Amino acid sequence: MIAELVSSALGLALYLNTLSADFCYDDSRAIKTNQDLLPETPWTHIFYNDFWGTLLTHSGSHKSYRPLCTLSFRLNHAVGGLNPWSYHLVNVLLHAAVTGVFTSFSKILLGDGYWTFMAGLMFASHPIHTEAVAGIVGRADVGASLFFLLSLLCYMKHCSTRGYSARTWGWFLGTGLCAGCSMLWKEQGVTVLAVSAVYDVFVFHRLKMKQILPAIYKRKNLSLFLSISLLTFWGTSLLGARLYWMGNKPPSFSNSDNPAADSDSLLARTLTFFYLPTKNLWLLLCPDTLSFDWSMDAVPLLKTVCDWRNLHTVAFYIGLLLLAYYGLKSPSVERECNGKFVTNGKQNANGHSCHSDVEYRNSEIKPSFASKVENGIKNHASQRTQLPSTENIVVLSLSLLIIPFVPATNLFFYVGFVIAERVLYIPSMGFCLLITVGARALYVKVQKRFLKSLIFYATATLIVFYGLKTAIRNGDWQNEEMLYRSGIKVNPAKAWGNLGNVLKSQSKISEAESAYRNALYYRSNMADMLYNLGLLLQENSRFAEALHYYKLAIGSRPTLASAYLNTGIILMNQGKTEEARRTFLKCSEIPDENLKDPHAHKSSVTSCLYNLGKLYHEQGHYEDALSVYKEAIQKMPRQFAPQSLYNMMGEAYMRLSKLPEAEHWYMESLRSKTDHIPAHLTYGKLLALTGRKSEAEKFFLKAIELDPTKGNCYMHYGQFLLEEARLIEAAEMAKKAAELDSTEFDVVFSAAHMLRQASLNEAAEKYYDLAARLRPNYPAALMNLGAILHLNGRLQKAEANYLRALQLKPDDVITQSNLRKLWNIMEKQGLKTSKT
């Protein structure tokens, strides 16, 4: 128990500093934008959607079905919202629990000695676990590992009680249930059933390769055959159900996720896929270089047999075969047990009896519990478990290392990554056991005390180095900026791109732009980076450059709806309405098939339709606008905020004089967002129009209360007051509006109108002048400035503005009439006019 507690405590202590970490990398999509975590989403959706909240049968789904992990996120969200502290706490506690259970599992194999302690500490401190523990989405791997171990322990109890107790099938049921739970945390959890079979055959029954087939046909081994058959049946059933539930289709990934899978060269695919397990083993053995992402060109393809990395591949598989041969070869006469040599079974170590290989070389299969008969009743409780030999543990360690990793090898299906450190969480159990049992075997082999001490302290030093590396790596996971900077040397394109997003959120615009350009230097066709750079340029009013990068992004990924959306918005603001209309229409027709994030795509399509409707609305095509708005409502996803869309529906109906329909949609807008200011203003206007003046005033005042710094609210309220002939109050509201939004043409222009109607001509002149400076080429602004100057007696300035307005709009009848009147006055006063 002490070993378990100390190992768990170390696992807990090493990750305590991650409690203050922020959400990083994949956490945003799995948690922040995952609708399945929200209380308004039925919790049953978790069992129909993938890990990221996309319907599992959707063509763009990642097919990662991990409902128990998502359910744990939902519980986190219910308790602490989006505070990352509680999410990290659960991850750290789960890791501590897994470490304790793993140490307990190691004790069954290695006994109560210090080697069990070594195995537990090595697992607790291994740096490869950092992504799984410090990264919140890694909880899937940690949770799967916990149930993986519980399933394996249940099966070990089933083996030890098989034939002696009716409870044995209860333990087998526990094995199946825990295996199912492990798979529902993460897919690779189901591999525990294969590991259990390896344990039963090669550890519990101590069979060697030559003994397996003969053993199957012996009647006494029926229980073994039955257990293995049930494991196979249950594993097949779980996999079949899993495949059926995800729509009987594998996921599709982009070529950047797994470049080898997308390679046209069979040789490159083969050499690379054979090499990748070698790279993963090196990360376990020497986790010096770690990265949040290993996609794209992080591991260059092996394209020829002359690539020197093939030597690593050959060495890896030779070593693997030698280890397998060592574990499965015919038994020798002399062996060791828990660190002590045993000859012919005479030695007893740590209170555990240990039979020599000679005793069972030609014997029937024997269980790990030796029973005896007392008064005709079998009694096995008093018997002590015997420890497996080094060869047995090597076989089990290899199975723990290899079998859970098999789904990530691209052997049966392509996966969406090159290397994923968190996938190594379960295989690292086999690695830690293998290193420990190897060190123990060397310790036993050597005779000199100095060499024994050297082996022991070398193992302890390795654990210390692992712990130090874990502590350092945890620092990288404190926030996204540190994480992405740490990954630049491994995956510069992805790291620079993500770093650009972080720097942009920190308002470090020039640094963010530089980061995006660095990312594109390494990989020029990344649609997301092209789009992000375009967005940065658009937000800084560099519209021509933004359009260029949006077009490049669309060229790289023609289904990138957000790029169409922003392209259309820029074109609409530039007055290129027809080009903008075509862009929005094209965006609205893009299907969401085979897209990674269909929810985000649908949101962009809905926004495109919303802006297309606004375009029609501004052109006076209200029926067309309504048609587009209705299509947007049909297509909008659950997470889309519909208040602006509903409000514009009301506006269109208002312009068509369909007041009941307009009121309905204004109310819908306010229901979807009770503090939506535009809906308060538009609904207030409708109430005023229908004679409900007091109600209307309440909505205008409520809008001002919601945001006292928004000039538009004062402007609408001022217009209402003007219509009510409350001229002084209206004038005050107009001034307030223009002061607050002095750079907003519509607000300033409307304020000037209200001041003029209130006969405050001097103040009106000030704001007409400001409006004309805001839009120097807008004929209406120049005409109205000319008119107020005309009224205020500044005749020559009035003439200049009238003439400028007519240059821009020569056929404007009102301006022509006003200019003629002005000239008559100027001639009467003897002033020179441009006419003369």
C-alpha cells in the first residue's frame, strides 16, 4: 500500500502546477465550443455525437466516440463552467489514481520489493504523460487507462479463482464491463481484452509458443479455452457495435493530418509506417523533444530505402523479435524469482513460492493458486500466489506496449495523426514494466555489489530525470503561447500559425502578422493560416491585402465558408454589391459533407445568408431579403446566436408594412437575447408607430440603460422625442449621440437633422460639417451642409457645397432649386456667384 500511495502522491505532485494552466490547443473545440456540454443540450446527445460535438454519422465526423469522457466534461461544466482549474484538477486526480492502480498491478507481477516501487515511480513521472494530463482533452486517455487496468485486474482475479469459486464469473463480468467503459473513454481501451488473453495464456498458465496448440485440445484446459473464447466474443461484439454506431464508415482526414496515408508512393507509405513505431518508442525511452502536434512535416516521409532512418527501423524490429523470443522460448533449468536465483524451485522470495521451469516443462497447465483438499472441500484461500518469471513479465510487458498501440499504427485503418503523445499513455505501462523488469534481471545477473548498486541507482536516476523533464514540460502547458513556442522546432508551420492566433488575441498585431507569415513560409497552402492572416488584415483596414489572402484560402480549400463570408463583407462595404451577392450565394450553396467542423461551417453559411439579406434590404428588395432570412433560419446550427437575424426579419416586415409579423420577430429577437440593443430600438419604433408611446419610450430608455456609451441609442430616442414635439429633449439626445459616436456617419448625420428640426441651426451646422468630412463624396451630406449654411447666412460656403454636391449628383432637383434660390439672394446682396 505504501508503494501505491507514494507513487500516486508523486503523480499528483508533479502536475499540481498545471492547475493554474489555461485551456490549450484542442481544449477549445472539445470544451469551449462543444454544445454537448451546455445544460440546454439534452445529455443524451453525448451518446450520438463524437468527442467534438459532431453527429457521429456525419461524413465530417472525426468518429472519435468517447461519451464517458464528454460526460465528465459536462459535469465539470455544470460545476465550474469554463473555469479551467476544475478540469485540470480532475485530470490530475485521475492520473494519480491510474498511477496507484498501476503500482498495485506491478506488485502482483514483481512482488512487494523495491522494483514495484520503481515501476510505479517511473510511470508517475514519465514525461510522455504530460500531454494527456496537462492537456484537458487527454482525459480520454487517462480515463481509458484507469478502466483498462481495472479490467485487467478483474481478469487476473477471474484467472486465480477459476474452477474454485462461483465468484470467478463475477470477476469476468467486471472484466467485460470495465473493458466496455475503457472503450467508451477512448477507443483503444478495448485492447485490454487482448492483453488479458495474453496474461491468461503466457503468464497465468505459463505456456510457451510450442505448448499453446497442444494445450487447447486437452480436456483439463477447457476453462482456459472458454475464457479466451468469451474474451474474443466480447471484444468482437464491442468492436462491431462501435463500427455500427459510427455509421459503418471510417473517418476521413486531410493530407496534413497524416501525410504518409495520403502519399501516392507505396514504398513511402510502407517505410514511414514501419518507422513510426520506432519514433514512438524513442519518445518513450528518451522524451527529450516533445511537441503538442506532430502532423504535417514534423516527421518527414521515408521515401527511399537509402534513408538512414531505416536503420532505426531495422534495429527496432530486431530488438522486438529478440525480446519476444526471450519471453516465449522454451524454459531453461535455472531462473530467478523477484530478484533471487531459483534452481529447481528451491528458493522462496518475499514470501512467494516460486516453481522452477523444470517443474512445469512437461506438466499440465497449472493455475497460479495451488489448491488442496481438506475434508473433501477444495481450499485455495490459504495458498500464496506465485510470482511470474522474468520471461512471463517480458511477454506481458510487450503486450501492454504493443497491443494498445496497434490502433495507431495505420495497420487496419488510417488515423488522423502522425504521432500523438497522449496515445502512448497506456503503452507506457508496458514500457515502464519492461524497463523495470530488465533492470531487475540485470541486478540479479551481476554478482558484484558495485554493479548491483550501479544498476539500481541508474534506474533511480532515470526516474529523477523523467520527473525533472515532466516538471519542465508542464511549464510549456501553462498557456498556449508557451506551448506553441515550444513546438516551433518540431512542427514550425502549425506552431507559428497557432502562435499567431494567440498573439492576435493579445493585440500584438505586428507580431501576429509575422507569425502567420512564418507559418506560410513553411507551408504556403494552409487554408486556415491564409484565412487568419486575411482576417487580421481586414480588422486593420488593409482590405485589398485581406481580399488577396481570402482568395488564396478559398483556392486552397474551396469549402472554407468563413473566407467567402468575409470576402463578401469587404466587397459589400466597398460598394461592389453584385460581386458581394455572388460571393454570398456561392457560400450558401457549399455542403457540409466531409468537413471537420460542420457546426462552424453552418454558422458561416448562416452569416453569409444574413449578410445577403441585409444587402437586399439596403437595396429595397424586402421580399428577397425575407426569403434569404428564412433560408438562414432553416440552416442555422444550434450554437448560432439568432437575435440579429430575427431582428432583421422584423425590419423587413416593417418595411413591407406587415406590422404583426414584424412585432413577432422583434419579440423573438428579444427572447433569444433579452439585452439585444438593436431589437429594443426597432421594437420601440414599431410601438411608437402603432400608438403605444409609453411602451416605446420604455424600450428606448432600456436600450440606453443597457449601453450608455452607444450614441445610436440616444439618436433613436432623440428621433422619438422629436416626433413627440419634445424638441429640447430631442436636441439634447442628438448632441449626446454625436458626441459619443463622432466617427459614425449615420449617427452624426441624423443628429444634425434633429438639431435642424429643433431649430438649433448653429449646432446643426457643426454636425452637418462633421458628417461631410466623414463622407466627403456623399452628395446628401454636402447638400444638407449647403442648406444649413444657406439658412445661417454663410452664402459663399453654401454655394461651394451645393456645387460640389451637383458634381457628384448632377440631376438632383432639390440641390438645383436650392442653388438657384441662393444665387438670387447673393445677387440681391451684390455678391459674386460662380454663375457670373
